[in-house]
Amino acid sequence: MPPDRTIGPYRGPRIASLDIVRGVVMVLMALDHVRVYSGIPAGGPTAGLFFTRWVTHFCAPAFVFLAGTSAYLLGLKLSDRSSLARYLVTRGLLLVVLEVTVIRAGWTFGVDYSEFLLAGVIWMLGWCMVLLAGLIWLPTWGIAAFGAITIVFQNVFGVVGSAMPGPLRAIWEFIYPVGADITIGANGPSVSVLYVIVPWIGVMAAGYAFGAVMVREPSVRRRICLRIGLTATVLFAAVSLLGLLLFPRPDDDTPALFLILNQRKYPASLLYLLMTLGPTIALLPAVERARGWAAGALTTFGRVPMFYYLLHIPVIHATALVWRIRNGTVHPEWFASAPFVSVPEGEAWGLPLLYVVFALVILMLYFPCLWFEAFKARHSGSWVRYV
């Protein structure tokens, strides 16, 4: 039985716009992580610093949203909810394990887990897939409603968590921030929860329901994408501008545009998600007919997103170390708690160097991703679908 009873198994061609947009997300993700190792702060008072960080805000929302859409499309191909649920649980748990092992080692180039563990974006993505395996038994409209309600009323989870006793507050910290410190054992490592489950499970659920739009006739889905994307973007602009007018501004010279665009990411606020997902959805029709070498490269990255992710962190880390070696200093201790890198003032790169290294990293990543894209196409029914 397909996940949506109103639509039979999807036999149409692969939807190129999803791959291209996902490829854009992966490239921007590399920019943000090069910034991490460069020591450049997350944003700043100048347009260059601010927008170097701001443009990467689109990564996590699109990554999670399109993961939900891909799950919907896979469910239609499988024509069996049980098979889809098993896949989501298996792949989700695999991602959780990868986060605390392979990915953590890539961030730090160390396997000493006695001081630092990270619940990052892949951790969150994995648990959201596990939860989505339960949600897919609902009708598509019910999953869409769950996603919207979770996103809009996410602050309720903070109120509930704040009222819990100490031990439960620590567990709730993985669901929604309540200010609890998490330490494993009496003298074990501390856990930094960068991405909580709420509202991201709502984003993935909304993305899953959005899959029903993507299997419509091309002209219909383009029209719906524009309607949804532009509505979300206009709503963000109207509400954020109204907030700027009604609430006092900080006593500094921060431009009004920066205040409007500087929305809360941890946890992702409703305005943050409208700001990022609105343009992302509206962009889909524009790239549907994209051609040329750039579209081809982005398609390659977008078809192997997890392989790219697993590869790009150690590549960026190694490139940063090589650059510092040529200057006579390595300082691996600066990266021991990555992605919370602490580079001393005066040792951070400038923006030109950041973008040069970013371009080199993308070039280095392209060829292994091109190989894995072909490998994955030849072995589509094997273990590679989990990567």
C-alpha cells in the first residue's frame, strides 16, 4: 500500500529540481563549515561577515525538509508502508551512530570521547526519520497538519520541559532546549545538543507531505510551489517588519535589514523557517529546467548528499590544517571541540581566503561524489541507498 492512498506508485522521471536544490544546500553547507575552521565568527557587523553566515541558514531547513520529501517519493516507489517504515528506522539509527562516531571523529580528528560529544544535524536527522516511520501511517493531510502545528506551537515544548524535574529535564534537552546540562555518568563527557528534535520533526513531516505536491503534473506543481513559497516569504517579511516597528531596536548601529534577517536558529523559530523554506520552495520551479555544467555539478552533489556530508568535514578539517602547517603553526587543539572552534583573535582568516579555500574544497569533493553517483546508480538496490 503506498503512503498516500490517493496516488499510485510513482513511475515518473527523477525530479531534477530536488537534486539541484539539494546540491545548492550541500555547497552552502561546505561554506559554513569552512567558516568554522577559519575562525571567522558566525555573522558580524559588516555585510560580508553577515551574509557569509546568513546564506548558510538555508542549509538545515532545506536538508531536513527535502529528506521528508525524499521519504515520500521512496514510499511511492516501494508501494508499501511497512518497507518504508523499516527503511526510515534503519537509516535513522545508522545516522545517529555515524554522528557520534565517524562524523565526530571528522570534526576533531580524535576518538577520545571522554570530554566532548555532539548531537548535531545528522543526529537530529536520524531521530526525526525514526519518528517519521510512525507518522507515515497517518493520511498525508494529517502529517502536514502535524508538521505545521509542531512548527507553529513549538514553544509549548519549552514550557512543558521547564516544568519537569532535573533528570527528565536533561532528557528533554534533546527534544527542546530547557537549559539543562547533560553529562554522561559522573565524570563522563558533556553532550552539546546543537539540534533538538522540535521543531525539526515538524519540518520533516511538512516535507513528507510536500512530496504529494512534487508528484503532480509539472505545470501544477510549479504553480503550487510558487504559491506556497511566495506566501511563506511574504508572511515572514510582513511579520518580521511588524516586529521591528513594534519592539524597541538595540542601542547600536545594526542595520534594520540585519535585524530582520537575524532570526533564531537554535532552536529554529517559525520566522527562521519561513525565511528559509519559503524561498527554497519558490526556487524549485526556477531550477526545474536548469542545464549546463553548474546544474550538472549541483545535481551530482544533490544525488549523494550523505556521502558528501561524511566526506566534506574531514576534507575541510585537513585543508585547514594544511594551510596552517604552511604558515608554521598547526594548533590541533583549536579544533578539539569542533564545530565550536576557538581560534585566537588575529589568527582567523580573512573572507577572501575563506572563499578561496571553499572553492578548492568544492573542487576536491566533486570528483569522489561523481564516482559515488555512478556507483550508487549501478547498485541502487544494495546498501548504498542508506548512504
